[in-house]
Amino acid sequence: MALTVTPLTPNLGAEISGVDLSVPLSNSDFDTVHQAFVDHSLLVFRGQDLSPKAQVAFSQRFGPLMIHVLKEALIEDQPEIYKISNLTEDGKPVGRAYAGQYWHSDLTYEPQPSLGSLLYGVQVPEVGGDTLFASTAHAYETLSPAMQGFLEGLTAEHHFAHAFRERPKAKTGSPNHLEERPPVVHPVVRTHPESGRKCLFLNEGFTVRIKELAPAENKAVMQFLFDHMTRAQSVLRHHWQDGDAVLWDNRALVHRGVDDYGDDSPRHMHRTTIEDTAEY
Ligand code: SIN
């Protein structure tokens, strides 16, 4: 079956059909998928049957993989796979339950953040448990030139622990390792190394402050930018089916899970996280 790329919204997302990710893609199919990834920031592959090994092999074609700091949520003999799961085994969590229920881009608290992530739905709820995605390139491009100019050259502090400070621990668990990751600093506006588009690079989950602003200014400016980034016209809502694999570009969007399901609706996902080796 021929590979096809079908856009999902005007501003982000495309569905790819005619591809089996469990076997190595030809170079020409990979080039088409890679170009679609750069053009649409998010790709949905339906009906996949992906072993952890095959998921790692496909993800590695985009770059080196990152090992998540929450070691208890990794597959033991395949630590590149981070389990997002509300299942338990012998009373113990199988992975990290209800992860990322706030707008964020993966691992911006690392000195070299992530290029992209591939999330594979092993078992998903029939209703609920969707993931929202919002284009940070579209967000930048729809700011006024005056606001774009104001943000140019500013830098922001990102910290893993920030995501847990003001959020109830009931569903996020009590992760260890929070202090293993000291704060890092990244530009507020980054030029995407492949598309050349400027993207806002700050997020509600991990961004503590814009370093050059006073506290009251920070609160107002960051809240404005978070609201602007997640306006309906920038957002795609993905409803999961078993076997969906969704690849997204952490350089060009933010995302969040939607915690509208409970432990009686099993949701078990495998995520690989690709490192961004570019300099900004
Ligand atoms: C994530 O933040 O990577 C997970 C989002 C989700 O589980 O929907």
C-alpha cells in the first residue's frame, strides 16, 4: 500500500497511512515521513503492532534516544521506553500514571531537550484519555511584530521540579529524582533547525520564569503566552485507539494529557524520547 500523508488541521498534524513501523522503512519512505514530520509537527500512524525493540529502532532513525529520569517507569531491558500507565502489578504501579497533565514539551528541563517523542497506545480507554497538542510555531507567527521583537533574545529557566510544585501529588505520584535535575536556561524563541520557523520555547509545566523580567512582569507575560499558545486554532485533540503511534516534534509544539478517565479505564502507553542535538 502506498504511503499517504493526510493533513488533520490547517496548523498541525497529519495522518500517515500505508506504513508498518514494526519493520524497517525504506530510505525513501523514511524521507517522506521525516519531511511530513517537519511540515506538520505531529504524525498519527494507526493500527500499528510495535514491540519495544521496533519502537526504539524506528525512533532512533530521528536521533539518539534519551533515558527518562524516572527510572522506575522504564522497561527493564529496554530503558529507552518510558511507560505511562495506570495499571498495577502485585499492587505496584507498572509505569507513571497520569503523566504530563499540564501543557509542556518533553524534557525542556534537560540541557539538551528533546527533538520529538513517539507515544504508542498499547491499551487505551474507549472514552477519554485524549492528548492535546498545540503549535508553538503558529503561536509565534500570530503574535504582533512588537511582541515578537520584545521576546527576541529573552531566556527562560526550566526545572523538572516546577511541574510538581503546585500540582496535587495524588495522581502524579511522588517521584524521586526531582533534585537530580538542576534548573537549565533556554532561549524563549528558537528557530526550528529543520523548518526554519520561529517557535516559542516555554511551557506551563517546566518553565519557572523569564530571566530578564521582574516577578510581576513574568506572571503576566508568561500567562499571556501560555494562553496564546493554546488557543483553539492552535490545538489538535488526539483520541487514542489501541495501536496508535503518535510522533510529535517537541521543538514546534506543546502537549498535555487529559485526566478525565479513572483507574477502571486502563491506559498503558510506551514513549520513546528523541534528543535534540542542535545548538540554539
Ligand atoms: C506525555 O506527556 O508525554 C504523555 C501525554 C499522554 O499520556 O497523553
